[in-house]
Amino acid sequence: MAAIASLSPSLSPPVLFCPLTKTDTPFLAQIFTKAFASRELTPIIFNATNDADRNAISCKYFTARLAANYEDNRRKHIMVAQAPATREPVGFIITTIVNLKPADEISGGSNNEDGKEDPKNAPETHQNTGRSEDVESGLNKPFCDGYFGELDRRRHSFMSNKGTYIHLNYLAVLPTWQRKGVGAALMQHVVTNDIDEAGLPAYLNGQVGARRLYERFGWQEVDVVRTNLGEWGGEGVNETVCMFREAKGTGVEVGDDAHVVAKNTIG
């Protein structure tokens, strides 16, 4: 993976931006698994009696999910942050361009005023990406279908009249590299070179604890999905924020096969 740009010199230690290839998806899965291992949702999502087995199931699931995500025909921007000395991946961000077309263009004359996602460029959802019986063998399917399905429904309901937009699918940083500006640098890169360059609105689901980071880059909270973990053997209530960013910048034309640049959150 050749470095294409350095991050802010204020980062210590500095890191590099690099594009990611399909063969690197297992590294992303490991980053994601480690970054979210301590979340209260993780032991509910992945059925295992110990952390080692849970992490193995998580890596297997996200490797398949990201590989399927990478090779489909949706427009993706995937950027990884690397430690320059070792070229070890330490964080990544993934966005998708989502095309919404009027319902009658897709269904052949429907009078529904809400836009529908173009099947050729539909956003990643828990239901349509990287799913197989083998990959999902360690997954709590009822919980995942309910939780991630609700996130998908809230997003589609809010964005249905917004036209084409950018969905921020994933933002993850290794725990040992968190609170060093890596997540903010990745977000800045995407906002500047992806979202604002395209002049499109954007949407994400994120952890409540990261709300201030998102707000620094112009995101506004539009909804909160609350999940009673006690109903699934956990404790307390999990809150996932739904955030929207108005279109800014001059915008560039986005063709059917184009990438916005030269791309959280689970689900």
C-alpha cells in the first residue's frame, strides 16, 4: 500500500494516509474488532463464552462483510491510516455514495413521493452485505436484524427525500492509537476530499461518545436509537446517534462508475 499523503504534522506520532486493497480487508476487520471490543453491544452481537472466541467470530464476520462491500458495484472511498515506521494499519474510514431515484423510475410508475434507493447503488445494510450461513454462525441474528435493521430504517426515512448522498459506513481506530488525533484526521480527509468535494449531504450512525468529534466537522444529531440491552442479557440502554451533514462545497459531477476521490459505527 503506497502512502498518498501524510496526516497533520501535529499528530504525534505521525501517520500516513494510504488507499486499501481487497487483500487488506482482514486488517480492517482486526482494527474494527479491537476498536469496539469493549462496547456493551459486542458480547450481545457475537455469541461466545470468552473474549478470544468472540474476537475470532468478529474478525471472520467483518472480513467477509468488508470483502463483499469492497467488491460490489457501489461507489466506495476507503482510506487507511498507517504508522509510517512499520506500515501497520492503525485506523480506517469508509464511505459510500448512495443514489436515490424517484420511486417511479425504479418501480415503474409508483406514485410514492419518497425516493427509493437505486438497487445498483444501494447503501450497505446488515441485510444485504456479506451474509452467509457460515459467516453468521456466531452471530446473534435476532438482535442484529432488529438493531441494525432499525438503524437502516431510520436512515432511509430521514434521507429518502435528500437525493444522492454519502453514507459514512465505518470509522475505526486501534485503541493504542485513539485520542491522538487519528480519527479526527481521517474524518477531516473524508469531509474535505470526499463529502465537500462532491457537494453532497452525508449521514452516519455513531457512538454517543464520539458526538463531539462529529460535531466539529459539521455533523448534526437528527435522531437517537435506544436499545434496551437488558432484554438481550446485557445491562442498561445503548444509545446510537444518527447524524446528518448538510451539503457544502462546490460539488463535482458524480458518474455511475466514479469514485468521489482519485471510505460509522457498526452497521
